[in-house]
Amino acid sequence: MGSSSSSFPPGNIYLDVDGKVQKVVFSRHCSPCDIKELLCSSSNLPRNTAIKVLNPEGAMVSIDATMPANSPNFLYKVVPLSTDQPGDREDMFQSVLSQVAEQFTRAFRISELKSEVTNRLAALEKRVEMEGLKVVEIEKCKNDLKKLRDEMTSRGGSRVSCSCKFNFSEDGKKVTPRRDVPTYPKYTLSQETIEALKKPTFDVWHWEHNEMLSCLEFMYHDLGLVKEFNMNPIILKRWLLAIQENYRNNPFHNFRHCFCVSQMMYGMIHLCNLQGKLTLTDLGILMTTAVCHDLDHPGYNNT
């Protein structure tokens, strides 16, 4: 019996490679992939190139160990296959560009979102810090008012019985006005003036004395001090007139300065919502202190 090599003689074909005849010999045991790589190498093509084999008549020849043999006069030609058409390559390029653009868009959105979150956190931290400072200042103001109230109580002596809640007059001493104080013309406040009076930007330079007195009277009514302490409205007016009379005609420490400080205190009470944080007694002390803070000031500085 013959050997296996004599039973399966090697196959051989002839190729047309750039106008030259190239003989290719392969074993009958080679796989189609091995034969394709051999044909690519023989035709100066990369090993993994997709190819087809054509005979001189243009017919395709199967690429395997049983492919028919040919002669140098009937050459096969190895033709590489084009896997991508021009339109397909363009579509693929556009797809890649779209994916890259989408990735960039996501990256920018993340950056913008991060920046927005950072800014909001900074604003929130600043707001928390400001609120904390407000709480500290309010507590300090409460303590100062408590000390002032305790000091006034300790100096006031015994109280006389009357319809009002607070009276620091001494027993047996009748309080009489220093002079007969006339009444002042009543000025009716418009709604616009009432709203402006609650703001720190209120202009105090456009008001006559009787108008400033009416504004001060309105502040006591608006804060509920007249009702809380059962004030006689006529006595309140006479008291405000006495305050005006006892501010000297100084260049600065005059009655207009008194009104300026009192209006600013009134505006701060509304701006900081102190009505919800302090008692009416505290608000009364704040307003009355502002009204009386420079009474009978000689016009000189503290030095």
C-alpha cells in the first residue's frame, strides 16, 4: 500500500501577480484559511485581507484544498475584496463624529452642573453665615435690653397704681410738664409715606417739624405700643412736643437728627422682623431710646 503522501499529492496553482507567473503549492490537508493566507502572501497582500480568486474567464474559483489546478497558460488572479463602499465609510465616519460630539456635550453639561452646584453651595453657606450673625446680634440686643430694663426698674423705686402697665414715678410726687406745650397740626400720612417710612432709604430732609412729629406718633401706634401700654394719645402728642422742644437748635444734634435715628430704628424693626423676635416692652425701649438719645445735647462732641 502507498503512503498517505502518495494518496494525497500536493495541489498547485499558477497565479498572475503583477504580470508575472507565481506558482503556489499547498498540501491537500490545508484548511481554506491556510490557503487564503498563502495566496495573500503570494500576491503581496496582508495575510488577513479578504480575497477572491478569478480564472481568466472571470469566474470565481473556490478557495480550498480541492480547488482545480491550472496551467501557466491559464492563470488565476487574486483580487482583494472591498469591505466598505464609499457611502458606508462616510456613514461610519459621521456616526463616529456624532458619538464624539455627544461625549463632549455630556462632559460640558457635567462641568456646567458642577459649577452651578458649587455656586449654590457657596451662596447657601454665605446665607447660613449671615443668618448666624443675625441670631448673635439679636441675642446681644436682647441681653442689652434686659440689662437696661433691670437698671430702670432698680432706679425707678416703687410704682404707683394707675391704669397703665408701667409707671416709674416716685410715690407722692406729681409729674407736671415743664411748660404748657401747644398741640401741633395733624399731618395725614399717605400709604406711600407709610411704606417708605419702614425702609432705611427713607429721606428725612423733606419733612417739616409737624410732619416728623406725626410720623413719630404713627410709629408708636403702628408697633402696637399705644395699645399695649394703654397710652393716652393726647399725652403721647404732648410728650413728643416736649421732646422736640428740648432738642437744641444745633447744626447736627437737633430734632431732625432725633427723627432720623428713630426712623432708622423703626425701619430696622420691620426689616429684621424684630416684632416676631422681641417683646413689645423691648420694642418700646428701642423706640423711646432712639427718640430721647440726644435730648438737650449741647452740640459738642464727646471728646
